[in-house]
Amino acid sequence: MLKAVCFGFNGVIVKDLAVHRRLIEQLVLEENMRPDPDEYTQVCLGRSDRACLKDLFMKRGRVMSSQMLDKLVQKKTARYQAELSELKKLPLYPGLDDLIFKIRAAKLRMAIVTGATFPEVETILAQVNLAEHFSIIVSGNDLTPEASKPEPDSYLLAVQKLNTAFPTLNLKPENCLAIEDSFIGIKAAKQAGMQVVGVAHTYPFRMMQRRANWAVDYLFEIDLDWIRRVYDSALALPISEG
């Protein structure tokens, strides 16, 4: 049966991918390297900042120490927080409030599983008064670059954290639904053993449909009652790499 819903963050909850791209490219420029306009999508989309920066610099023959990566990530996080704090209204995706209401009414636990840093997530959730709804946050701070999506580690850690927070939940990956916007995120959730809704915020619907168990254009199109019936009837679609 369905017991928990795990949300991606950037591209699922908040429409801020352009901000992340610009801040990452700014760091590359400040390190006296030229950004490639197609590189962010190929190397960074859906992954943690540490994994993104490590690979961007490696592609240019630069091996970054853990300490240097920490400094760059902290610089980027501070700039992200400063930029979003100046916005009068944060760019949340439509349908989020309604979906959260439905999940809470169904008494399902909620988690965020993201490559964003914890301070970035915390800043957004605090500004829009959503922090209380998410029992667990797995962020880019929790894992090494090697364990970033598309590896399943972040989703498996979310299951572990939810079980620690709620010992009677007896949660397994197959009891979780993931909501993702990126190919890498979908792959990570499937490799962890979860079913996935692909929301076409970042890629076209037809591309989500090929990779996810279910695909929607908007969050408000997610039919949670129908998905719960699929889980309860043990007819959930088989897990595949997609």
C-alpha cells in the first residue's frame, strides 16, 4: 500500500532552475573558465551542486578538493538565498497546495529528496510556510557527489529517515511514490524501488511518459485516489530503468 510521497524539489516544487543554472555558470566564470550553454542540462540537471561542480571542473581538467567544493557550494547557496529573499512571491508550481492537501487528507507521510543544499530548501519552505508538512528532507548535504541522483542513495535514505522518525510506519521503497521532473530523478527513484510520477515541468510530457510510471503536465493532474487504488490492489506498474 502507499504510505509516503517523496517530492523532488527544484523543478517539482519551485520553478528556479534558471536561477541555479545562472549561479553555477557564474562560479565557472569566476574560476576563469568558460561555461558551455548546453552543459548544465547534461551534467547538472537533477544532481547535487557538489556532483555538478565536481564534474564541470573535471571536464576542464581541474580536480577540486573537498574543501574547495565546499567553498563553492556555500558561495552558491548564499547567493541563491539572497536572490530568492528579494522576491515578493516565490515561483511555486501550480497545484502544489492542492496536492499537499490531498496527501495530508490521505494520512500519507511526505519527504523531499533533492540535490539542492539543505539551507536552500529550508529558505524556500520557510518563506511559503510549507516546512511543517515535510517530515523528512534529504538534501545534497547528506550525500557524497558519487551518491547523487541518478544513484538511488537519496531515496533509500529518505525511507530510512522516515522509518526512524515513525518507527511504526514499517516503510519500504515499494510503499513510496516519487514525484520527479528530471530523467536523472526518475532513474534514481526507480532504482530505489519506487513508482514515479513524472511531471512535465522541465521536459515535455511525451518524454516523461516514456520514463515514468505515470506522467502529468501539472501537479494538480495527479490523481492520488486512483494511484492509491493501484497500490492497494498490488497492480502497480513494474519497476524498470525507463
